[in-house]
Amino acid sequence: MTNKISRRDFGRSAAAIAGLAALPTRALAAGNTIKIGFVTPQTGPLAVFAESDAFVLDQFRTALADGLEIAGKTYNIEIIIKDSQSSSNRASSVAQELILDDEVHLILATSTPDTTNPVADQAELNEVPCITNDTPWQPHFFGRQGDPATGFDWTFHFFWGLEDVISSYTGIWNQADTNKVVGALWPNDPDGNGWGHEELGFPPVLAAQGYTLVDPGRYQVLTDDFSAQISAFKAAGVEIVTGVVPPPDFATFWLQAAQQDFHPKVVTFGKALEFPQVISSLGERGADLSTEVWWSPAHPFSSGFSGQTSAELAAAYEEATGNPWTMPLGFKHSLFEVAIDALRRTEDPSDPASIRDAIAATDYASIVGPVNFQTGPVPNVSKTPLVGGQWRLEDGKPIIDIVENSDHPSIAKTGDVRLIQN
């Protein structure tokens, strides 16, 4: 009689070869505590993404203090946090700790492919249910070598895609009077390689719309010298600059652009320019910079968990912390909303497959919009809406106006596109 090798046993053998940790075949203990692991970049260059973590976690811990009813039984909910330190290797390592040492029932991760991809890879390898967001779906899915014909078994993701950010950015640029020459500042990381991909990223769309792309090649994150890129942009007559970079890199680039007398008319960046803290740090040169807007107080969505509108959640955060709202606030809240909704619908929380199946069946109205993992564009991925925004300073305080909403007119515009004045 031939012994049947399970998927988990095969993963365990593969892990031994590859040097990755895998979870031995087991059923989770049928106690009265459900453990949720959460990996987030609380330190390092991506720490700005985690600023709202404590507020969101306090909200959910308070609301769940008396437990969560699942299949007629009340369970305690324990949330175990691990800091990725903005490192992919660290994210993978702490995901292993959550799976092997803490024996979590469900693992969550957020804030760029540097965090979501290695965590999801560990969850898939070890057959642990996993939900992630705050990474464009292509760098998350294809960055993990996903096959659209089959997808993944244990990992689920919701966010917008490159097609959405490209549409948002070009929607902003098409409203501006420029020569349509675009300089790209894309780093050598999963985001930069995804956004600059010759087939899936910006290049083919820009060419089709009559834009000239100036791409000096991938740079190394946290470089301290952008002189070569700035020189290339000036030589080509670039009037629009775009990229997807961490905040320290944009600050360095923008300072050196001023020092080298480079003054583009439009600057639209992902990652760095999504945060009011970054805009504040730039002083007057933070005005008129533009970016994508994944969530804001103006979004017409409410939390299915707390009942708060987007405006109410943002106001509660500002009152509690004294800090301005940020886009990750809505997505951190929605990540736990979706997780709790799935747990509520789980038939047997001691069975990982039961939690996985509940996640797969998700059809939920969250504070960032509908989440339904059956709707594509690839298996286990749900897209959320995206619009375009531009910063202005009001008595020194950064305010972001929604200036482009062609793909999602239900999210109202609050301003018009302006050329950079400094």
C-alpha cells in the first residue's frame, strides 16, 4: 500500500530543501481563543504606513473584549503583532514565528509587497489562511509567481491594481497643460519593477496615450544621489515626474531637484506622497504634489463592523491621536473587518480549511468599499476603488483634494488639477 503524501507534507519536504519553515500536519487546538497574527512595518523606511496601527487595534480589541460568537460558541480573540522592520526577510521570518511558535489561526499583513508577499508566501506554504491588502494586486500576485489559471489556495488579497493607478495618474496629467514628457523614478523593488513593467506597467499605456517616457533605469532604494536621473530628465525636457518610492527617497530627490534647478510642472508619486506627514516635512514645496487616493473621509463607504462612515473614522482617529488621518487607516480597519467577518462565518475555527473557505466566500461592505474574492481579476483577489488627489496647504496644514474620479464618479471631486508653482 502506497502512503499518500499530503500537500502539507510535500510543502514540509520542499521547505527543508529550500531552507523555509513549514508547518507539520496538525489540527489547531480546539480551545476558546482564536489567534490572529498581524505583520506590519512599524519601524524602518515604511513605518509611516503603520502609524494608524495602534488606533485600529485598540478599536477592535475593545469591541471584541467580550469575545466573538462563531458557530454558536464564544471565542476570545487574541491579536499578535510582529514588526517587519520594513524588510522582506524580516517579514518572512516573523510570519514563520506566528505560524510555528504562536500557532495562529489566521495571519494578516499589509503595507507594500515588502510585507505582504513574504507573509503570504509563508502562509501558502504552511496552509494557513491569510488576508492581505495595501499592495497593488499585480506586484502581489505576479510578484509571488501566481498563475491566473489556478491562483493560490490559502492567501487572499484586496486592493487596486496597476491599471487603476495608471488610469488615475494619466487622468490627472490629461487635465494639465504639459508637453507630455514623463520622467520615471522607479526603484529596484517589487513596486518599482511592477510599475515599470514593459507589458503590465506604465510604459505601454503611456505610449498609447501619446506620452514620451524617460526611464533612466531602476535605482537602489535609500540612495543619496539622484543627480543622474535629474540630469536625464532635464536633458529630455521632462515636465511630468512619476514614481513609487519610500518617503526618504522622495525627500532626497525633491531637494536635489530644487538644488539642480529642475522644476517639473506635475509630480505624481505613489507611496511617498500618500501621507500628510511627508507633505508637511516638505514645507511649501509640498503644495501641488499629486498621488493616488485609495481612501479618504470623502469616500462614500461605511464600516460593516463599527458602523462608522469614512468621515467618522477619520475624525475619531484625529481626535484620539492628534494626528491627521492617513490612507492606511481605512485599509487597516478594513483588513480586520474582513477577517472578523470571515471568522464569524466559519463553521469550525479549529480547522484551517474551514476558515479559508469562509474567507473565499466573502461578500462584504467595508469602509474601503465592497470586498468579494469571487470577482477577480485573478483568483482570491478583490479590487477596491481608486481616484486621484492633489495636495494643498491650508494655514500650513496639508489637505488633499480629489481631482480625478473618472473611474469612480461616486467618489466626488473636491478640487481641480493645478500646476506646481514652486
